[in-house]
Amino acid sequence: GIEETLCSWRLKENIGDPSRADIYSPETGRISTVNSFNLPILRQYQLSAEYGVLKNNALMVPYYNLNAHSIVYAIRGRARIQIVDNYGQTVFDGELQQGQVLTVPQNFAIVKRAESERFEWVSFKTNDNAMISTLAGKTSAIRGIPADVLANAFQISREEASRLKFNRKESTVAQGSGSPGAGR
Amino acid sequence: QQWQQTQNQCQLDRIQALEPNNRVECEAGRIESWDPSHDQFQCAGVAVVRRKIEPNGLLLPHFSNSPQLIYIIKGRGINGAVISGCPETFQDSRGSSQQGQGRRRFQDQHQKIHHFREGDVLFIPAGIPYWAYNNGNEEVVSVSLIDVSNNANQLDLRPRKFHLAGNPEHDFEPQEEQRRRGEQGHSRGQQGSGQRSSCNNVFCGFDSRILAEAFNVDQKLIERIQNDNDDRGQIVKVKGGELQVVRPPSLQDERYEQEESPRRYGRGN
């Protein structure tokens, strides 16, 4: 029975194909993921990967990896990246350039901003169902918290808290102010 | 390696009953923790913390690198565990024109809110932001177990808290250590890195211009959330009376309302 099981394992999934994108915006870029849902063998080894493209100085909103470390390899272009630890200290603030590798520990907050017309990367993650939690935008943790909790926490008005929650309409990738389409 | 380390840590000659050895006073409460580097806790791969929240006190949103089990020893309140990507199912859709006199209601929508009371056990998964508010008349006292050796934690065996707001001290770190790190951070900030590095919440480590772009708000607002002059601690007093959130009444409140409304408004249609 080995030929029906081990020998026929599916060991490949293409995440570079644009038509296969999981998150897509024509102006800002795309993100595709491979995990144990679309490549089941990964469940046994608790690994997954993500491929992303950021265009025209777009940015990926601040987020953290909920259940995995992430090892980012820059395929093309360059990006400004900041990583923050549990003390609120910036542990990385610099450019990630083509051919370089950057480790993002679990739960450390990160923001990426393309510094070239196109930044392309692949991230390897140490969980077969790696998840991110965004800190700004439509699906963010901030949006799930009552405005009055934010107002008291940040010592701002409820209107300002509401702006923090609802002003960014996108969920993951967004236009930066240097982008051609920004301000529309 | 971790397993071997844990095995060595479990060579205990004597086990002791321990009192908390670190206390952090906050504006509206107190956080007490037991030294997680003590052999007993290292052996078990856990950390323990006790929180006291005064009436009208708010425990600021934060998440931990490990799952937590919380037992409510005393008091009652509301809390939220916020899962990124889940919809905001608690919504206030009433317009402000319908609100009548008195305090104007603020329209909002957010994720589910839970009530908790004495005797409850709450589970908070690793990496999920959590906040709590004491809406009762007595102090809320809770004790939490943080399972740092759980598979969900891929970092080291130190309990780590990531604060989403405020400028709180860290529960498990002696105050001298915090002061030293604060000074280091402050001097780094003065060297012009662009970040407010003496402040503790995760937003402080980011460049305010990039955050302003990410949130699509003005930079001044971002600078206010990166406030390093906030000395209220992790449990703060809610300003202007009770916290205003969209939430269903508790069973007790609902019964009271049902009994009261015919008396108050008469029985006509």
C-alpha cells in the first residue's frame, strides 16, 4: 500500500502564480500562502510558507505572527522593515534587500513598507497553519476592541478612537502616502 | 533541549509555599507576580500572576506568548478576547438623533464581550489580545496561570506580555531591571532613531509616520498613542463614569428590566 500513500504524497504547491493569490489588490500587491490545508504533508512537519509582492511603496499594515516564527527572504527589490519586541523596543529598523534573510520571532510586531517599485519576498513559518494578527485595518485586533476601551487606554477622545478603528479600510496590504494612488 | 532543561529544573530538594515577590501598583489596581525563574515554576513550565482591579478599573489590552487560565476569585466584570479577522458582532446601530437627553450614546461596533463573575475560569489563547473591566461594586481579584511550556509558545520559557496600549510596567520583571531598560531605551530614543523607545506598548517601537500611513490617520494622533508619559500602569481608571460598550444585559439586569418596565411605562401598547 505504500504506492497509494507515501509514494503519492503531494509535495508541491505553486504560490508564485498571481492567479492563485489569497489577498490581492491591483494597486498594492498580493499575498499567497501554502499551509497544511492546501498541502497536507505540512501538517506532519509544522511548516508553512507565504509569498508576497508589495508594489508602488505600498505597505503591509502592522501585524504579528500569532503561532509561528517567520523567516523572511527578500526575492526582489527592497523594503523598510521595523520589528518591535514585548518591551515596545525596536529590535530591527532597516532595509531588507534582495538576497537577505530576516528572522521575525513569534508575537513580535512587524511593519513592512516597499522602498522600491516592487518588493517580493517569501516567508517560511514554523507552524503548518501559521496565522497573523493585524494591528490596523479592517480585520485588526484594534477594530475588535470597543472604542471606549481604546479611548481610555490611549487617553484620546472616542472620535479619535473611532478613526483609529475605521479609517483604514483595507485588511492587510495598503497604499502608503508615497504611492501614486495615495490620497484618492 | 527544553525537555532536558526542564528535567534538571525538577531536581527539587524542597518545595515551598510561595508568596508573590513582585508588586506593581497601578492607577486602579495592583498586579502581583511570582518569580517565574524559581525552580518550582521552571520545573512546571508555568508562571503565576494575581490581579486586583478596583471598581471602574480597566485592564488594558495585551496579549501573551503563552495560553492563560484565569480564575476569578472575587468580583464581576466584562472582558473581551479579540481575534483578528473575526467580525464585530456587537453593534450599536441606533442613530444619535434617537438618543434623547442625557449622555449621548456613541455608535460603535466591536467583537463579542463576555461577562465574568466569581468562580469563573477563563481561557485566553496565546497571542490573543485580552482586556477586562470591573463594572461591579467590589474589587475583582483573579489568579492566572501562564503556561509558558505550552506548544503554542515557540519563544523561550519567559512569560512575555505584549501591550497594545498604555505604558505599563512588566509583571514579571523586577522594578530595578525595568528602570535600567527604560533608561537604555530613553537614551536610544534621544539618539534620534525616530521611535519613542522608553515607552512599553508595541506601537511605540514603530516610526510614527509609517503608523500614520497604516492607520490612515494624522501623525499627531499616532504620537498620542505612543505616549511615554503615561504612568497609570496596566490597570487604569475609566474617565467619565462607566465604560460605554455595546453589550447585552446580564440575566440579572434583564429580569430587573422586565419587572421594572411595566411599572415605569404602564401596560398599554
